[in-house]
Amino acid sequence: MAHLTIDSQKHAYVLDEKRFSEIQSGTNSTKLEPGIYVVRINKGSFSYGADQKEFPGEPFVLLWIYGGKFINKKTNVEVGATWYTLNGYDDTLTLEVKETTTISGLFFDTYERDNTGEITLSILKDA
């Protein structure tokens, strides 16, 4: 069996303040008030290239969740910020939001000009 160890000091790639501010200030963000939410990909795909044969679109997105206390129900740990990925239409994230929290969606890439597609999330509040 193979093992892979990711070190929190050696393998952390720091975003500068300007770039991090951009991640948190666009139309790719929304606020969640206290409650239970289920987040999933509703539609769309993202591709690293315009050639759909070489780079077919894939339903995935990276989420930056921050600003208030919340619990990811898969980890059951209360935090004030975390990264999370949704991979595919069947993948879900259930959050118990304790304090107003912001969720932002984004992609990482080295050359964004050839990217295609977009992802739409559904964020359902449990009544």
C-alpha cells in the first residue's frame, strides 16, 4: 500500500493579501445565516482547456468558507474557516452554521485564459 504525507508547514502555499482579498470579495460569494445547509453542485462543469476532447469539463469546485463559526457535518469539528471541494453532482456538504458565515467558490489554475465553463451551486437551508 502506498502512503502520501502532506506536511502543514512544507506543503502550504500562501496566498498574498491582495489575492486572498479578491477571493473573498466577488460575486462568487454569499453569506449564510445560522442554520443547517446542504451545498451541492446544481449544474455546470469546469475545464482547464477550450478543447473539450483533450480537457472535458468536470463538475468540481473549491470552496473557501470563513467568517463565523460553523460545523462541517462530515468532520463534526467547529471551525471559523476551512477549504472544501465538491466533486461531482452527487457530492454534498452539510454545514451547521452557528454564526453568519461566508462561502466562496473558486478554481485554482496556472493559466486562466483557456478555461471554460461555470459551476452553479444550490445552497438549501434545512427548515
